[in-house]
Amino acid sequence: MNELTNVPHWYLSLGGMRLEFNSETLIMSWIVMGVLVVFGFLATRKLSFLPGSWQSLGEVMVNAFQGLVSDALDERNRHYFPLILTVFLFIWLSNMLGVIPGLSEPTKDLNTPLAYGLLGFVISHYAGIKAKGIKAYLSEYVQPMFFMAPLNIIGELSKVVSISFRLYGNIMGGSIIILVVSDLVYGLVLPPALNAFFGLFVGTIQAFVFTMLTLVYISVQTK
């Protein structure tokens, strides 16, 4: 279990404070961002009516998620589409890294899914205020009676915990299972199969679920 307990850190002194950063999570996140930048460049550098392979792949993803966003959001709020697609691609690629030997998933660190959970929370409530106005937005927290406001607020905050820990728990749980089985059978046949299963299947499902929940939160706040 040393792979899970020994976490490499970078340290930074700032204003008398000692900051710690998970270097593995940062490096893996930079790799994901680099892959996305390169893919975006390859998919858009030679746009044509008869698309090449990279452009075709980009168009498939854009069309798929445009349909989902169009079904969930009205015409005024469909500009959130780039956010939704970016969230999916980042989390999906992060989950896929665990399939590659020597690499690990940034989503295995709670800070990554929690950051994306907070991002979705802030943007969804910003969208709600923008769509309804601050007065109508705040009035929803005192429904059906004013003393329900604390429970309504807690209910909204719990969404961040729910969406973040769901992703973190599934990715970290998969890593633990793979490590345990690897120690039992010495990494012959089953661990690679488990690694592929958790990375490709579970990783894709969890990325899609996380993205759809973010989309639903925005949709609920804007209606």
C-alpha cells in the first residue's frame, strides 16, 4: 500500500506560511491539460468540409454534448456548453491515466474532484442569480416557510460533498482493489484486467455522471 500512503509533496514558503502541494497530482493534471491543448490544436488547425480524423473526433464529441446541453438548458444558457464538455474531457482523461503504467489519476486525490465540485456549485448558483435575479434567487431558500432556509442551504452545500466524494470514492476504491489483488496474485493476469476495467469502464461512467450532475445543477438553478 506504499503507493497510496507515500504521497510526494512540493513545499513552498509564502509570507511565513509553509504550503504543501501534491506533486504527483499536479504533474498528472498538467499532463491532462497538455493532452487537451494538443488535441484542440490538432482538431482545429485544418478545418475543412471533409474533416480529417482529428477534426472528426472533435466534431463527434461536440455534437454529442451539444445535444445533451440543448436538452437540459434553454436557449439563453447554452453558452455553458464549453464548460460542460471541458469538465467531461478533463475528468475522463484524468481517470484514463491510471491505465498507463507509471501514471496515476489526478482524481484519486480528493482535491481534484472537490475543486470541480466547487466549480460546478459556484457556476450553477451564478447562473441562477443571473437568470432569476438576486431577489427571486434568495426567496427560494425560504420556501415553503422561512425557517426552512438553513436546511435548504445545507441541502445545496451537500451537493458539493456528494458529487465530489462519489468520483473520489470510485477512483480511489478502484486503485485500492487493484493494489490488493496485485499483492495476492503477483500482478500476472487479473490486475491488468482490473486496471483496464476501472480505468476504461468505471472511469468513463464516473466522468459522465459527474458532468451530467453539473449540467443538472445548472439546469435546476436556471429554471
